[in-house]
Amino acid sequence: MKTAELFALSCELGGWLCGATAPERAGLRQFGLALERRTQIYDDCLDLFGSEALVGKSLGTDLATGKLTLPVLVRAGAGERMRSRPAAGID
């Protein structure tokens, strides 16, 4: 959440410096929060599917340390849905 607040505050202060109204600044703050969420999801996907040579950092660390990221949770949910369905063609 610290990073989300940094994105949100950066966007909000940019609006303040440009003379934005309070509702406009609130919208910019929400934009900053949404931008950080998308950035985090992208980073989580890179950790699973990226190339260390292209990304420039060690990958797979979230999975190795047991960190539950959105891509892992989505995959786990898909697996659970598949297990709860009856097998096709079996009576």
C-alpha cells in the first residue's frame, strides 16, 4: 500500500500544482491508485512469465517465497472451478 499512496499522492499533488479543484484532485488520486494496481499486476505477471535478461532482476521470487499474487490466486481459482465441475462423459 505504500507504493499505492505514493502514486496517488503524486497524481493529486500534480493536480494541486496545476490549480485543479478538489473534485479534480480526488479523481487524480483515484487515477494514481488505479495506475499502481495495474503496475503491480504487471510486475506480478513479469515475476511469473518474464525473462530475467529483459527485466533485469531475479524472477520467480514471489512464488518461491509463497507470496500470493493476483496471477497465482486467479490460477488457483481456475483450478478450483475445474475440480468442482463434473467430468465430461462420466455418468
